[in-house]
Amino acid sequence: MNIDTIEKTIQENLAVMVYFSAPTCNVCHALKPKLLEALETNFKEFEVVSVDISTDAEIAVHYNVYAIPTVLIFLDAKEFLRKSRHMSVDEVIKEIKRPYDIMTS
């Protein structure tokens, strides 16, 4: 995984979530499967990119991510939502739903 690959994914897909975590982050591991399930349930087209900041620190710096877990949501190749540390799955889904529905209708 590198910055160019992530940027290409963002440019080529309507909706992309970039999930920043690390192996030592228990919250990251608990949150990720719940987020993935909620995205799959609520949105047809969503690409997910996972970034392990312990091995890909330069990617985190590129996106100004300094805390984990961090979720970046890109809609139509633009950063739409940024959530770090304390977030609920419902909160993330709720914030994405309306603009996503407008884009896909």
C-alpha cells in the first residue's frame, strides 16, 4: 500500500473509507469490523482502504493523521468526513447517508 495507490482508489471510486489503525490498538480492532458491516449494509458502493500506521507512517503523515483509530471518508474524490478516536458506528453512518444517497440517486 502506498499513497499513489490510495489516491488512485479515491479518484476511481464514488465512496472510499480510509481506516488508519495499528496492531497495538484494541479500539481499532473492535471498531473496524463493525464499521465494515455497517458500510456493507447501508451503502452499495464503498471501497475500504486500511492503513497500518506502524508500517506506513508516511501515509498517515500525508493525510495529517496523528491519532488512531481515524476514519477518512471520501465522496466523489473529496474528503467529506474525518473522525478520530471517539466515534460511534451509527454517528459515521448517519453523517454519510444523506450525501451518499443524493450522489447515488
